[in-house]
Amino acid sequence: VQLQASGGGLVQSGGSLRLSCAASGSIASINVMGWYRQAPGKQRELVAHIRTGNITYYLASVKGRFTISRDNAKNTVYLQMNSLKPGDTAVYYCNAVVTSNRIQSAYWGQGTLVTVSS
């Protein structure tokens, strides 16, 4: 299973970006898809995830600004990020918990850099 992330970039404070992450490979089902981020000198943190049944979780600091969604037909998860702040600057990593051949495993995509200038 591979995760291909895209959509990072440089944006001014208050701007928007949309991240995408597509899963491919031998996939029976995807239980959870989500986004983590890691800023320089900080630990990686969960930003948002979406579970089967469209149950979502958001980090408190992004609630109301970020929206996670999922296209099951495309095995793709999106993160719409609005009202971006300099504190959102980080490398964003896509994560998925996938069932394949009756085995559940977690996978990571390559990071995509989001830089928010003040």
C-alpha cells in the first residue's frame, strides 16, 4: 500500500490550502485516514482524521478552520485548510489504517510542507 500526498506550499496568513492523499495497492478496506503534522523541534501531532462512517476528529487548534473529507471510491482523503496561521507551518503527513489480506496495518505518506507567512 502506498500513500501519495500533495497540495502543500507557501501561503500568507489567512490564506487557504487543500491537501490530498491517495492510497493505492492491495486494499480491502480503509478504516481511518488522517493527517499529522510536525513542526521544527516539535513532536508529530494528529491534526485530523476520518473514520468509517465519516466520524471525524480535529485537533482543538484547527477546529472551525480545517475540514477533513474522504472519497471512498478514490481511496483519497482531503484536508481543506482555511484561515491559516503561521503556527500551522509544518510538514504534513498522511496516514491510513488499511485492512489487506485480513491484516490491519498503518501506512504513512511522504510529507508535504506547508509554510504560512505572517
